[in-house]
Amino acid sequence: MKVRNIKIAIKSKDDLAQEVKTVWESLEKGEKVQKKEGIYFENLETMRKVLTEERLRILKVIKKDHPSSIYALAKLLKRDSKNTFDDVNYLAKAGLISLKKKIGGREITTPVVDYDKIVLEISV
């Protein structure tokens, strides 16, 4: 199995704007631009609000146990379904998990973590 990492980085608005400008200039010159994937936060405080201890635990349980639904995940975590649902949706909006919907009688949402490591990059 191939190890896949997800990159999380701290970048200021100015750094991000400079990166966009550089890419745009390269594209205008007809140069190839290497695709960069990742999730970027403006500062460490914002990142900490998203990646709480409990949300990291959710990511680990999804990766390890592959729950079939958010309800099954809540049972594994021994947490309230509503709070688990809220955290799962928050992590999905942040791009840290994907949600697969299955319809068979009623809609079932399966949370998926398709990477092995989170790599944090902070420029100094």
C-alpha cells in the first residue's frame, strides 16, 4: 500500500498572494506549473481550532476502523451522534475527510480518511 500524506501549512495572506502571483506569471509565460495540494491556515491558532485533540481522534478512528456511517463512528468513539456529526462535517469542510453517500432505504454517510499522515509545514 502506498503511503499518502496530506500537507497542512501555515501561510499568511501575503505569502499566499505572492504564491498566486508567481504561478500566474509563470502561466502567462507558458511555463508549466507544478500542482501543489494541501490545506493552508493563516496562523497556528486557526489550525488549532480545526485540529483539536478530539477531531484528531476522529481521524484516527476513521482510518483504523473504517466505520460504515457517522452513527457507527459515534458508537466507536462513545460520543453523542449529533456532536460527532458536527465534527465530521467540519472536518469534511476543511478537506481532511471525504464523505461517501449511499442510498439504500435511507441515506448513509460514510466518513473516509484516504491518507496516512498529516505533515505540518511552518515557514520561519
